[in-house]
Amino acid sequence: MLTKDKILNFIDNEKIVDIYFYEKPVNWIEFGIIGTATSERHIDAFLYKISKEYKGVYSLSIDSDKKHGWSIINLENFVIHIFTEEKREYYTLDEIWSKNAL
């Protein structure tokens, strides 16, 4: 079973910073995580490692677009958003989730 501590430790070990964790059951999502990567290359490395670690073990899908600086990972009952710093400030997803806007 994938626990929040296990996934948060994994994300922290991969040097993703400014991690924001939220627990808001919405449809199939129970937990959400927002984090910041240092660059697009850092996002790519993170996506490679999370795929290597969890693909075939848990339900995993990844949506990533380099030009937008934002990758979304659906991992079991978690949704993980990894941004570059610039795009995280632009999209303000932390604020949206903290205000229960969705």
C-alpha cells in the first residue's frame, strides 16, 4: 500500500522543494502534493525516477509538457503536481486548493 509518508519521503529524497500536501477527497483523489523542481531537467529526472520506482507496482500515469513547466503524476490515490518555480507562482495551485475552490 502506498502511504503518504512513503511518497513524501520519495519526493523529498529527489530534492523537490516547497512541498505542499493536501488531503481533500475529490472523486478518485484522496491526497494531493504540490512541489517545485529547480529546472525542467530536474522535472524530467524526477519523472524518470518515479516511473522507475512505481510503474508496474501501482497505477501510474504522467502528463508532462516541457513548455508549461508543470507535470502531473497520478499515482494510485495521489495526484502530484511538480512545477518550475516560475510556473508554480503563475498557476497558484496552492492557493486554489487551500481555499477549497475546486
